[in-house]
Amino acid sequence: MYILEGSSYLFHYDSDGQLMNAVKIGYGYQKQFVDNDQGLLQISMRSGGTVEIYTLSKDINTVQSKTVIELEDDKSVFGVDVATYSDGRLLVSWQTSTSNDYRFDYKAQIFSPSGAPVSPVYQLDGATTGGTYWAGVNIDGDVATFTWFNYGTYSQTLSAQGNLSEVSYLGFDQTDDYAVLDSGYVALVGGGEGGSLRVISEADKTIVLTAYQAGDVINGSAASEAIYGRGGDNELYGKGGDDVIIADLGESLLYGGFGDDYLRGAGQLMGDAGNDTLQGISNVFGGSLLDGGAGNDYLRSGTSPAQPDPTTLMGGAGDDTLWSGREDGDDILYGGDGADVFSITDFYSGNDIIKDFEVGIDSIHFERLPGTLFQDGPNTVFILAEGYVLREMSIAIENVSVFDLLDFFFNENPYALEGTTVLSASADNYNDTDDGLFINAGPGRDKVDAAGGADTVWGGADNDTILGGEGQDRLFGDDGNDDLNGGEDDDLLFGNRGSDTIRGDEGDDKIWAGKNDDDGDTFYGDAGNDKIGGGIGRDAISGGTGRDTLLGGDDADTLWGGDRDSQSDTTADIIWAGTGSDLIFGAAGSDTLGGGLDGDGIRAGAGNDVLYGGKGEANDTLSGQDGDDVLFGGGGGDDLSGGNGSDLLYNGSGDDATDGGAGNDTLWGSPGDDTLTGGAGSDTFAFATGNGHDVITDFKDSDDTLDISELDITDLTALKLLASESGGDLLLDITVDQSIRLEGLSVSDLDGMSILF
């Protein structure tokens, strides 16, 4: 129904939404549709105190009759409702204002089918309940029931004999009656007076319900409903279905129940089961609670600085997204079970706390936010700032260390730090006189002396100098050729882009080139048990004193286990070259040294060392030097030298050249065609099934030992059957693909040899 320039039109649409026809049915305001007993559709219209009732055919093509009823009342008439008795009589109810103009009176009268009054005017008791709102009448048999609403729903009946009952209180639930046509569609009427239109569809079970008074309670059903709280402090329950529940005023309780629900308001928003969306709004009375419940939920706070208490967001079970909001309020965030995303995407997010962040499972999304991470006891704090020294708004991540978080961020998790920026500042010199400052130097050639305390310093763009001083510092060079010195205690230092020089100084430091750093850096671990990792560029890494772990990274790096100028450190270092043709120098301790994919040079120095050529097919050079060393060749044609000491040398899969050097060494052949030299001392040459065609250059039958216990040869007699002389050498043909040549010896020398079968 539409009111166009005072005229009322009824538009008829089919189930596909196509307009079938339009019928003009008079002037004024329409009230409702009704189905009378003859199966005809009736529409009541009101203009002033005149009620017009139109009867239409069920195809809504023609108006079959019109009844005019004049209501006699000395007050303005509104809220007219019409019901039809089985004999065609019309029961009309209406509302008027009372004498004090603050309450509405409620009256009724019976009319004949032609519109003549056939009963007195019945005075209903609506005014005695404090007013009458949303009044209506229905007839069941010969009994009429009047209902109205005023801080609760009330009813009163009119018997067939014309007797009014006492008023009954029905509670807070309010339900409007509606007519269903034979086709199953619902007859809906919009009024020219405005107000709320309640849409009820039998086809898709969608209902729109509105609570107009403070404290109203609306209970939904298993259907999908839209429920609105307009009065403040409402309780709105969606129960089943995909519900939309909105409360604009006060602190309300919104409960979605089963289904994928949308809840918006202040107070308590409970999503329950399903993938729900919970949107908080500003609440000046205190903090709200948004609880997603089970399912993959989206929660967004709407807190403001005007409220005294923080808003709490609880994701519950499932992979949830928790957004701290765009206001200055303080939020507390619990992700719950599942892989949750904590989204901090606006500068004015207040002082928020993340209670249960799980490193490696959950994500934090900082978008377009300047700030700094720092350690505060067991917690990580991200300071949002708009100044030089960062002391402004913050996000605290409880029971998660900065190092764990940074390790998570910098290991293939770019989403966690998407769009993060640093503060801008000019070239500065800054001396820290406080403990634990958090500084972003910004662009320019900066010099920062953090002095005492556990400091966090970001150098920013250009060539910066950062001194950590005492305390467990976190220093970040950022862009530019930076000079970083951790100072005392256990520090974390990142060079990032640029050719940086980084010194750990004292303490067990962690030094990293930084992600995507393709410039050549120089790192010094200095004192302490340090961990140092190079980047993509050509790096020079010196562990210094202490038990250090060095990782070369990509490109051709040079790594020293001790100091570059002195390799006297006796602690055990671990060094891995990475890709590129690297040079590795051990110190005086018992080191573990490993090459990478390319051709590396490894010198172990003093101490009992373990050397690995690496997995690549390139040719490595391994030198054990002093000490009893263990050397493993790689995939290429490697050069292994034991040096001084009783060494154990294993050739790799390539054609290797192995020299035991001084000492009583053990040399093993390999699948390749190897050349083995024992050197001074009583050496053992060992072979196994699957070796290639190997050559022993200096077998001394009086001192050395031939170990063939891994071959299928049981005694000297069997061995002699395989022996021959070739080119002045003793040749042992083990198989077609395997042989052992002993240079300068003959078959007769076998009798005097030391042989292990």
C-alpha cells in the first residue's frame, strides 16, 4: 500500500516480484488487511473520524464494495483497527487522547455490514494501565479480544452478550497479527502515519521485531530474524537462524544463538554457535563484552575514552578476528582456541592488552602504524607513537617475549607486520639518561647512545651509529650503512639493509643481517656465546671468544670462529657456511665446521674438530690442522687434509684427494675414485663395498694397515686370488667397478702386510 498525494493505492506483485496491477482505493491512512469469511480481502482506511472499509476480490483486481463508518468522538481519532464477525458485523476499535493529553484512551463499537452502529461505545481500560500503544482487536468465534501495549502487553475481552472482562497482563512480549493469503504470501500494509513496519514472511521465516521501551525483552525463534532494540537496556535473543540483532541505546544483552548472526550494540554481545559478526558501539556507562563463542567469528570493538572500563573481546573456539576499534578506548582481547588474528589497524586504538597470543599459531596485524616493540617483564609491548621518544598508546601481548615474537615475524610471516612503518625524524644525537627507553631515530644520520637499561632502538634510514650500553638491548639498523654495538649483557642486533658493522661486545648476543639484506656486512660476536647469521650478501663474520654459532647465509662469506687476527680461543664453535663459496676458519677449540652447496674452504685450526664439506657437488678444501680431527668430504672432488694429530678422514661421493698428514690417521675410501696419502705415522686405509677405483700413494708395509673387513674377503689366500701387478704397483681387483692400487708394492709384499679381514 502506498499513499500518493493523499490517495491510497494497492499494488499487486507476483512471487517473482513482477507488478501485476494497481488499484486506487480511496483517501487517508490505511490500517490493515483482513481475510473475511467469504474469502474476500478487506482493507480499512481512516480519514479523520471516518473509517472506510474496502472489500476486494482475491485476485486484487477490483473493489467489490465500500462501507463507510462515522466514529462519534470529541477527541482526535487514531489507531483504528477493524475485525469482522462471522455474520458480517464490523467491530471497530480506536484510540483517542485523554484529558491530560499524555495518555491514550481506547474505545470500541460494533457496526452493521452497511456501517450503522448496533452497540454502545465500549470504554476499554487502556488508560488505567498508563496509556495505550499499538492497540488491536481480533475475533475468535463470537468473542473479541483487545490487546494493547504499555511497558507490557495487556488484553481485555468482549463477550457475545456485550460484557467486558477485567484487564489481563500478558507480559512483555508483543505480537502483531497478520493475514496470510491463500497463496502463502503475507499481506503487508505500510501506513501514511509512519511508525514501524513489521515484515513477516511465511516463505522464508524472516521476522522483523522492534523493542520500543527500555527494558523490553524479545525472544526470537528458530527462524532468521531481525531484532531491533530502540528503547535502551533491552534483552534481545535470536536463538536459531541467521539473525540480525541491533541495539542502539543503553547497555543491552544481545544473544545470537545458533546460526551466523550479526550483533551490534553496547553491553553484552554473545554470538554463541556459528560464524558471527559482533560490532561494539561507544558505551559511556562502562566497558562492553563481546563473546563470539564457537565458530569463526569477527569481533570489532567500539570503545571510546569517555567510558571508565575497557571493552573485552573474546573470540572463543574457532579461527577468529579481533579488531581493537578506531576509538581511544582500552580493550582486552582473548583469541581463545584456534588460529586467531588480532587486528590493530588504527593509530588511536588506546592501550590494549592481548591476553593469550600463541606464537606460531595466531597473527597480529599492525597496519600503517608507527611504533616499537619492547620487553616489559614477561610481556611484549608495542608502543604506538607520534613523537621521538615513544611513550604513547600501546598494545601489550602478555607472556610472549620480544625475541619469540620477532622470530615469528621475520620467518615467512609478512602478514603479521603488513604495512608497518617507523617514525620520521631528522638527524639527531641522543644520549639516554633513563633506563629502558624506546627510540625510533627515523631518517638522517643519527647517533644514539642508549647507555643503561634494556633499550629498544630503531636507526631508521641513512647511516646510523647505535650504542646499546648496559642492559639487554634490541638494536635495529634499518636502511643505511649502520654501526651497531650491543655493549654489555645479552643483546639482539639486526642490521637490515645496507653494509653494516655490528659488534655484540660482551654477553651472549644474537646478531642477524636481517631479512632481504643483500649487502655485505661485517659482524663481530666478541665476548660471550654468540649466535650470528649472515644475509644474502658477502659477509665477514667473526665469533670472537666464547662458544659461538655462525651461519654464513647466501653468497661467498668468510667466517672465523675466534677473532679475525687471533685464533687462540679454545671454546667450541659451530659454523655453517650456507650457499656461496665460503671461507671458514676455526679457532683453538673443538669446533664443528660445515660447508654449504658451493666450493668452500675450511681450516679448523687447533683443537679436535669436525669438518663437513657440504651437500653440494662443488669441490671443497678441508684442513684439520692441529688436533685429532674428523673430516667428511662432500659431493664433489674434495681435498681433505688431516694435518697434525690422529685424524679420521671420510671421502665423499666424488673423486677426492685425501692426506692424513702427521699422526696415526684412518682414511676411508668412497664411491668415487679417490687418492689416499697416509703421511707420517702409522696409518690405516679402510675400504667398503661400493667404493670406486682407489689409489694409496704411500703404503708402508712395516707401519700401515690395510682394513678390508667390510669387503667379502675372508683371508690372505682369497686376497691373493684378486692380486696382480700393474705398472710397478700392486693392484687388488675387488670387482669390475672396485679396485685398490698400492703404488710401489708387489704381490709378494702381501705376506708382510698388516691386513684386517
